[in-house]
Amino acid sequence: MSKRQFSLAHLTALSLSPPELVYMAATTGYDFVSIRPIHLGLPNEPNYDLAKNKQMLADTKQALNETGVGLLDIELAKVADGIDPTVYEPAFEVAAELGGRHVLSSIWTNDRQFAREGFAKICELAKPYGLTVELEFVPIAAVSNLKQAVDVLRDTGCENAGLLIDAHHFHRALVKIEDLEGLPREWFHYFHLCDAGKHIPNNREELTRIMREERLYVGEGGIPLQDILKRLPNMPYSLEIPHMRRAKEIGYETHVRQCLESAKAYLNKYVHLGY
């Protein structure tokens, strides 16, 4: 990549439907969007199951074609007890139809063998659609840190698997910066960029609330982003910066624009292209 590219992650403006998100991304200067066509059943979560909602799928395709914004990834194909990975295939087909590149996955089962078999199956299902599967470690999930995620990737050995690092999760999981060194660069396809307060809550509910509702603009918090990013290749940055109060006060357009402006300003100042 000779320049930086940015994606508007759906969690940053989750009340916007996929086509609305695309138009918002175009208006505010993003290169891509990252959408959630897999319904997770979370409280107050909108259902954007494009495989079942054909009109919304058509509208999303039209928005992408009209704006030139690309689809970076879809989420979330999680590995969890009681979920058959084959249920994700319709979403993979949708992603391929829309020109998507990647699928985000995370592991929420403590059954080690089931976790690896499930992740490998997701990779197998995604492969015919030209999609990579990016494993993200999440502090409140079963695979909660970098070492555990690396172990899964090495154990499964899927050629279309990758490693997704989220700045918030990296910091909250107390990962050491030097642990990034020596990891295969081909694992890295995009990065979840955001910031958060330096203090790490010891309460799971508060940790979850901040993760989903109150992340900070890049450079506004206490995460050592410069040190993390300097150890990684240049790749698209998906700006996952949900902040419900701000979005309500200033509106989504201003919020997502400030997400992008803060990211560009920070990277231009602290992280040179070529790392």
C-alpha cells in the first residue's frame, strides 16, 4: 500500500443500515465500510441479515456501486457452543457478492478442540468465496489474548486465516508490545483502530460497556498506539470507535468524520508509511 486506507466499522454507527453506512462513509471520506450482516442477537442490536433481506442487499450493492466505497469485511462469525459454522455461509456469499475481502471471527467456547475445529470450518467455508478469516482476541471471550489467538492460528494452519488486532482489546488484554515481533506479516490484513482511557476497568460489565459504547478518538486516550503500529505492516485501518453519547450529541456524520480526522492526524504525526 502506497497510502493509508480507512474503513468505517459498523459498530461506530450501528444504527445506520448497511446502505446508509456506505453513503455516510462516502460523505465523510472513507475508502471502505465494515458491515455486520450476521445477526448476533445482542440486546438492542439491529438485524442487518442481508442474505434474508434482499431489498437491503440490493440497496447496499447500489450504494457501493454509486459511491466507489469498498466492502472491507463482514462480522461476526464467532465460534461458540451450540453454533454450527455452516450457518455463516449465506453471509459469506453476500460478502463475496458485494466485493468483500475478509470475515471477522472470535472464539467464545472453552472447549479447545471444538474451538479449533470450528475456526477451521469457518475458514474452509469462506475459502471458495475468496475471503480470509481474521481471528480477533477479545478480553471477555474465551480466546482473550494474543498468545491464545496465535496458538489457534498455528494449530489450525488454515492458509486463508489472519490475525485481527483491535487496539482496545490489545491494551485491555495487557499484551506486551514486543510480543508482536516475529509474527508472520502475511497474517495481517487490517487493524481495528481506536483509543481508550489508560486505566483498565477490573469490572467485566464496565469493560464491556466501554468496548461497545464509549471508545475514544485516536490519540485522545492512553493506549500506546504508536508503539503498536510501528511493529505492524501498513494495512487498512478499520475505525471501530463507538461512542453513543457523542454520536447522540453531535450526530453520526460529525462523529464518524472526527473518527477519521483524528486517525489521520495521529498517523501522520507518529507513524510513517513504510513500517
